[in-house]
Amino acid sequence: MAHGRYILDGHRAVSCPDLETWGRWLETADRVVAQTTVRDGVDVSTVFIGLDHQFGNGSPLLFETMVFRHGDGQDTDRYSTWDEAVNGHQRMVERVRDEQP
């Protein structure tokens, strides 16, 4: 059975079956993929979450983009790879920029 824990080796996610090793890595790792302030009070953040959020069949979902409007997390997308996360972050930033303030 898969444990669903991952760490980053550079920009590559690798499985980490040992809970203690995973926890130590999370304490010090820079998990930020990208952060963008779109306008005052509206930020887009993409991070490596380290846990598979697929909850079913398919590639593990290990990266997450969230839009924060005045501190409240809204609009979430998840991705399997660093490159997908970078591209997804940019798409989300463009979508939020197109919104009426």
C-alpha cells in the first residue's frame, strides 16, 4: 500500500516511506514553487505539499496553487510535477488578473 509521502530532490518529487525522515525534511525545506501578488489583498501561491492528494487512480497530486483574497484561501488547483505547477501558477495568475477587482 502506498504511503503517499514525498520530498523534493531538486524539482523532482521522490517517494519517502519513512515518516521521521519526511517530517524532518518538511521542517526545513523550501517548498515554494512561486508566489505572486496580483493586486492589493490578492495573492497566488504555489507550493509542494508533500502528500498525495489524488485520493484515487492517477498520478500523485503533490503541488498546490491557491488564490488568497484578503487572507482567505480560495480557488485551488493541484498538479503532479514541478513543471505542471509552474505552468498552473501562471495560468491562475492570468485568470485572477482578468477578474474585476
